[in-house]
Amino acid sequence: KSGANLHALSNFNVLKSISSSGLVEMLFDESTYSVCIKDTTYDMLWTSLPGEDNFESTVAEVQIVSGKKLYKLNTQDHSVAFGKASAKIDGNRVTVSYILTPDSKTAKKESFEKTDVAFKLVLEYTLTDGSMYVNAKTENLVKDSDATLINLSFLEYFGADTQAQQGDFILVPDGSGAIIKLDTPDDSFGKPLE
């Protein structure tokens, strides 16, 4: 597997239902190893892989330092693309395991050498009482390695979309607060810098 198709849901019609709680349902995309939440009242879907326009969207990303080198590895390009992701569904829970390596050569190894970089990331999603809970665990798969995980971020794009929908807004809680209406274009702003 490779390419932009790993950064967007494969097909909304093939999402596997995991469980329902209250007015929400947890769904799983078996090709991208991503979890979605569906509001059953309004038939709205929140996903960590919002759309084909955003090729940077991933379920999770780690930053690892080994020696003097910084590695930025993400679930889509450094695990799913190498066929190194797996999932286990158990009741209202789905546990997704990713083996993250910087390249396909390392990913194909049965055992790792001291100079390799390989981490296991496990994300456990649970839907209970109408809320989704996520637990994350990491493990360095290389024995006696100097590689250190310095940052883990996950679900950064959860709920994002490539197009604003009617009524979309962002609440900025800082200070006196502000509401940024996403569905109202403001031509006074120039185009984004590229």
C-alpha cells in the first residue's frame, strides 16, 4: 500500500461498525486503520483522515531521536504503507497496533539491529457512555538502542474537513473568547501563503 489513499478514508460505505453508545457510533476503516465517530442524529462523521485534499493527515505521528538524527514517522506512511498495522476488535473497543519504521527495508526485517529505528505504537479506542476514550502505548522494538521517543501526537485532524459546512465554527476560549465562523468567507483576507 502507498500513496495518498492512505491519508483519506477509503470509502464511507465500507466503514465497519464497532459499537454504539448514546447517539454516537464508532466505525473503523480497515484499509487505513483509522477510527471514525458518527453522530447518528445528524448523520455527521468525524474522522482522523478528513479528506483527499489533505495529504498530511495521519492517525498519529511520533518524533524519535537516534544519535544526532531526528525521525518523524507517521502511521500512514511508516506503518500502514509497509503492511505493518493490525487491529483487534473486542466489544466496544478497537485496538490498533502500528510498527513504525523509517523505511520499507527496516519494516521487512524479522529482528532489528542496534542501529535500526523501530517503535510499536498501540492506540486503544473505547466508546462508552457516548464518549470516545483513547489510550496510547509505545515500545522501542530495538534492544539496547539509543533511540528515544520525544513526541507523540495523535488524532490531530480528528473532525477536520476540507470544506466548511453550514454552521461550522471554532470556539477560541482564550481571554474574552471568540467565535470564528468557518462557513462565512471573508474576502478581506488574502490568499494563504504557499
